Amino acid sequence: MLRFDSVIIPTYLDGVRMNDLIAQPFPGYALIDSGDGRKLEDIAGMLVDRASPAPLWRPALKPEQWQRVVGRVERRADGGGNWIWQQRDPGEIELPYRIGNRELRLVLRFTNFGHIGIFPEQEPVWRLLHAAVAARGPCKGLNLFGYTGAASLAMAAAGAEVFHVDSAKGVLSWGKSSADKSDLGTGSVRWVHEDCMAFLDHSRRKGFRYDVICADPPAWGHGKTKDQMWKIDEQLQALADALAGVVSENGVVVLCAHAPGVQRTAVANVLQAAGLKVAWSGDLVQSHRDDERLLPAGVCAVSAPDTQLIMRHLIQPKLSGV
Ligand SMILES: C[S@@+](CC[C@H](N)C(=O)[O-])C[C@H]1O[C@@H](n2cnc3c(N)ncnc32)[C@H](O)[C@@H]1O
């Protein structure tokens, strides 16, 4: 059983595990199979094979089906990687992505690390943020460790003025190109090149408040200057404290983590220790297109005044025909 405010709900509801936020296939993206440290995905109609630490199990499909890929990432010993394409390298792709009544155009590029510019497992988080903004009307959004900004665009598409913070210049210009192609309007997303902790400290000192906040920190990272190192093991509580210092009254905070060893109870506990009321915490998981297996993809905790907001997202039916 899980406890939401004073209401006790079953751990399973309508066959859905309530401690999972499930990323379903969406038009233009589907997880087809996983196993042996790899993911087989359909990205914009292309079958690709990428490395992933999560699938410790045997793939469900036969090797011949994996061999039909058009692109595969080969990992190098130095930690980098290379795409091997059957035909020509697809270069930059625009993925149409519908959220609410808007169609965004997410720019995808196939990087040497095997990244594509979005983390599809975060898709239910984008929708949750969009819904949180839509429920408020025009408001201020904040996306920390924002990468190329799918979550920022999702908030902006619902009418928020969004501050998108990342310490890597390249991902900011990448995100801006998606915003431009999505016709979001000048100024709906402010692309801030800054260390996240420094940004939060500045916001608190100035008395700035944000209504809907997303923080999706990596295990470790570099800030803007050499001395600004981010380490989740050492700074997650400080991050939660800083979030509590800038969230508006009745605001929403979504805190995710993808680092080995950081469990859902830990992200809930840091929010609670920061004085934020936790409405839900659980695992982020990715659903396969054609079978019931779930791929673990991180953890998440949500502080929100309205528990219905998160409940609606947990009971999303699987889309068919994607
Ligand atoms: C895993 S990505 C986040 C994924 C993103 N939330 C999404 O779903 O698209 C981590 C991002 O954090 C940024 N980063 C790492 N350390 C940082 C710091 N100290 N301040 C600001 N950004 C940082 C990196 O540049 C990177 O873009």
C-alpha cells in the first residue's frame, strides 16, 4: 500500500504499479527490445542499437532481429563511442512531438556518446511538468541540469516562462534550435549558462520564486567554473534545500536521479528533509512496445499540492498502434 496525504491507495491500481512512472512508446519513438547491456529502439522510423547499463537480462528477440538495425553504437575503451551506420549517417533530425495542443519539434543528433538529444524515458516527466503548468496558467518554470531542453519546451508549451539552466554551452544552443523550430516565441525559454547550485543561490538571494521546477542531476558533472563540481552523492540534500528556497507557495518540484545507488526513497527523503511535502516517489521505467517488460531508468520524487496531478500520470493507458 502507498500513502498519499490521508488517502491510502493500493500498490496496484487497474493493473498499474503505482510506484512506477512508466515511459510508453510515443509517435516517433519506441523501445523494441533490451538485453545484454543494449537497447533496440525505433527512433524516428530508424531501428538503432545503443548501449545501456540497465538491461542485465537476455534479449527477448532473436539476434537476426537485432541485426536489422540501420545504426549501432560501438563503445570504445576510453569511454567514448562511434555510430556505425548501414547507410549514410542521418545527421540532424527533427522529431515532431505532440504535447497538449502543441506540436514541438525536437532536434535529434546522434552523438559519439550514443546520446540523441532526448532521454525518452523522461517523457512522462515532460507531460507531468506540462500538466503542472497548464493547471496554473502563465507561471514561472525552472529546469535545472536541463540538457537540450525537452522538459523546458514542455513547460513553455503550456504557457510558462522557463529558466533553463545548464553548464554546457553546446546543449543550450541545441535546445534553442528545438525551441526556434517549435515556434515557441522569443523569451518563452531563457537559456542560462550557469552552474545549477550557483543559479539557485543567486535566485534565493534575489528572492526569485519558481512555480514548477524540474531538477534532473547526473551522478557527477562540471559547473561553469573549474571549482564548481557537481556530485550527487555529496550534494543531493543541498540541492533539495536550495529547491525549497526558491519554489513558490503551492509550487511543484520534480526531482529525478539516474545514478547507481540513488533509490526512490532517497530522493523522497531529501525533499522531505528540505521541508517539501512529498506527493509521490517511485521508479522511472520504460515500457517495451510489444511486451510487458519494464526497463529501469532512474528514480523520481514529486512535491506537489495536488496529488491528483501525479496520479493521472501513473494511470496512463499504453498507446496502441505506435
Ligand atoms: C543527464 S543530463 C540531464 C538530462 C535532462 N534533464 C533531460 O531529460 O533531457 C545532465 C546535464 O547536466 C548538466 N550539468 C552537469 N553538471 C552541472 C552543473 N554543475 N550545473 C549545471 N549543469 C550541469 C550537463 O551539462 C548535462 O547537460
